[in-house]
Amino acid sequence: MLDGLELADGAAELLALNADSYMIYATNQYNLAYYPSRVIPQHPGLRGRDYVGEIVPRLRRAGKHVLLYTNWLDSKHPEWN
């Protein structure tokens, strides 16, 4: 599923928006990472592929600002929820 994602196409689509900044999801609401991580499990559909590590440099080479979004539902700090 996600392992067949063509990031060159995705980056081109984002760049076509001509925004100054882009927010890229680094993790999702189910506590799965879109990059290899030793802390949280990676999304199984990526099969080890580093989505964040592939798309962020493409955007930065184009002079864009990139923010990474993470959602941590499995927080070990109840006061953060």
C-alpha cells in the first residue's frame, strides 16, 4: 500500500501548491511512525521505507520550510492528554 507511494509525484504535487511552508505527518493518530524509529512502531505499510526522510529533503532543496507533525496518543504523561 504505502510502499508503492511515488514520493517524487507527491513532492511535485506539494510544490505545485507554491506554499512557503509544509506540515508533514511524521506519526499518525494510532502511534505509528512514517519513518524508521526505535521509540514507536513504524507504519507496516511502509515496510521499512522512510517516507519522512525521502520527502523532507525534496521540499527543503526547493527552499521550502518543513514542519513535522506528530500525534502521541500513547503518552506516558497523563497530564499531557
